[in-house]
Amino acid sequence: MFRVNSFILVACLSVLCLLFAFASCATGGGVVRVPEWTSRGQHPQFPDDYYKTAVGHGNSRHAAERDALGRLVTTFGASVRVNDRLIESYREVARSGVATEWAYEMVFESDIEVIAGMHLMGASIGPSWEDGRGTHFALAVLDRATAVMLYLGRVRANRDIIDNLTNFTNVPVASRNTIEGFSRFHLAAMFADMSFAYEEILLVLGVPRGGTPSRRGEYYRRIAQDIAATIPIGINIRTGNDMAGRIQGAFAGVLSEFGLRTVRAGEGNPRYMLDVDIIVQPFDEPGSPFVFVRVEVIANLINTGTRAVVLPYNFIGEQEGHTDLLGAADRAFSVAEARIGSEYMGYLLRLISRR
């Protein structure tokens, strides 16, 4: 009887050892412990009183970090989001150096960019973890005190810039009703819109709106529109064949998006004229079955009263090829249209003159 019990005991112990061995192999040598923050979104190292956190996941660490940052933005609500065009315009002002005239530096490179439409200052990536099956987790962390300091600084700086942009004290209305005046109020609206989003973030962080409420961008935009109504801009294709009016249409589209009213050359007596020269250059490559065309555009925005060039702009496109001349020209004009559409707005943002 004793021998039978011993045999059974040995057999049971052997089975247990095998099960333990299989379990060890399946888990890489130990039990996988899932960090609590991956499901709760909170971490003991970052208490709620001092930090805002959000957890994200993805099939790579980078994807998880982006997801975490996007989720962190959503905790502030929809009111903090701004459209991509506004953010890009804001960036362009920083790149052009306009804002530095008023001792304000916008360093976007230090901001963490998220797809959700806002840049979270004071945010960083905390711990990350991978579950062994290819799913990555990351914790986005916002330091409340740092964010409050940064956003308050931006709001104050934006207000100073707006004051400088719209300070037309003792300036005749006729002098304000210029393309420079329009640009100033147009940019003031942009700064006001960004400040509103910043102030919404501060509200979520527990900082109430202080002092006189900031004016929304729409206030300054209405003044810019009133100015635009008094200064229509003519578009004059001086030389070259504008293929189906495509170059003129590209400029008119950007000017309209900027808020300016355009008229064709010969309509009325516009105060400003965009004189455009189009140079179309065909090329033959020896031994190539293709024909190549390059389009050069020279566009000067001119004050028709003084004949002064307010804003110069030009570019030489790349050679575009096709089996026939018409096809090559079509491609070259398409590239020129796209280039005007993507970069001319940035030139218009530089219309602010020093005062």
C-alpha cells in the first residue's frame, strides 16, 4: 500500500513540475505583471493634483505615444482645438520673424504636436510598456504647473502683439485702410483665436479668466473685412499664356482665402494690382521620347498710386515631362498652381511693415 501511495505521489509531483515548466516557457520565465496604469490611466508617480495623464496604445511605441498625446488633448474638450491652417499660419509668423519685433518668440519645436489639433506645452511621455504580444502602451503626462506658466506667458505675449498690431492711434482712416492695415487686423484675429484656445486650456487647469476678457478673433476679422472692402486687388497677367486662367485662379484663390477681394484687370481702379509674368519654357532632351516644360512665375503686388512693389514673389518650377507638349505644359501648370496654393499665403503673412 505504501509503495502505491509513493508512486502516486511521485507521479503527481512530476506532473506539477512539467506544468510549471510549460508555464515558465509560455511567460518567458515568469508571470507577466500588467502595470495598473495601462488600464487606469493613472500612475502613483504622477498624482492628479499636480499632473494630467492619459494612456495610449498601438502596434509600436511611437504609435502608442501619439495615441496617448491625442487622448490627453481630448481631456481638455473640443474648445481647445484649432484648425491646421491657423496653426500653420501661426508657425509662419514665427518663421518670418514678424513676432520678434515685439520681443516674442514662438518656439514650436519644443511643443509636442498631436494630431488632435493643438500643441500641448508642458506635456511629455512617461513610462511605456509592451505586453509581449506586440501591443505597446505609453503614458502621456502634463505637468500642471509648467503648463500654466507657459500658457499664461503665451496669452500675455499674444495680447501685447495684438495691441501693437492694432494700435492706429492718431492715424488717419485712409492710412489704416491699406493692405498693411488689413494684414495687421488679420493677424490680430489669428493671435486672438490662438489665445482663446490657450485660455480654454488654462480654465481646465483651474486658472480663471482674469482682468478684461480677451476679444475673440472674429472682432478683429470684421475690421479686416471692412478694410478689405475698400482695397480690391486686381490681377493682371502681363505676359505669357495663362493656360485656361489657372495661374490667375491660383492667386485669386489664395487672396480670397486670406480675406481680400479680387477683381480682374480693367475692372474699376483698384488700389493694388498683382502684376504677373508667366514664362513657359519647353525643353527637348536628346534621346528622350518625352517633351519637357518648365513654368516660371513672377508676381509683384503693386500699390497703383505710388507704383511701389508691396510684395515681390517669384519661382522657377521644375521641368515636367510628357509624350507631347500639351501634356507637359499641363503638368507644369499643375505644379505651379499647387506651389502658389501652398506657399503664397506665407508671403502674404509678411505684409506687416514696421511702424
